[in-house]
Amino acid sequence: MPTITVKNIPPDVYDLLKQSAAANRRSINSEIITHIERGVLGRKIDPEALLARARHLRHKTKSHSLTDREFKAAKHAGRL
């Protein structure tokens, strides 16, 4: 099997990988492979489904326009 060497992993990322590996009873190597597989194979975006969902949401919310105040409040709440 091919081998990859990853250099300069930030210490906080490495610590999170270590914790995740321990929680899942895997080696760090196995944990990294699992994360790579999920990243590469995981979420494939279907552009047509995404567009259909956006159109549905736009149609559903067409009757309500956000005021600047509502928009700023929602934006702020999303950052908490």
C-alpha cells in the first residue's frame, strides 16, 4: 500500500487526533486513514439536488424579507 508522510501537524490538531483515536480504540494511523476516507469518500455534492433545495427554500421564504436588524442579529447569533 502507498505511504504518505504528513509534516508540520499543528500540536492542537495532533492532540485532537490522539483523543479521537483513543475514543474510537484505534491507532493514530488508523484514525487518520478514517478521517481521510470520510473526507474523500464522504460527502459528494449533487449540484442538481443542492440547486433544487435552494429553490425550494427561496420559494418557501419569498414572503418574508429580512430587515437589516434581523440579518445582523441572525449573523451574530450564528457566531456564538
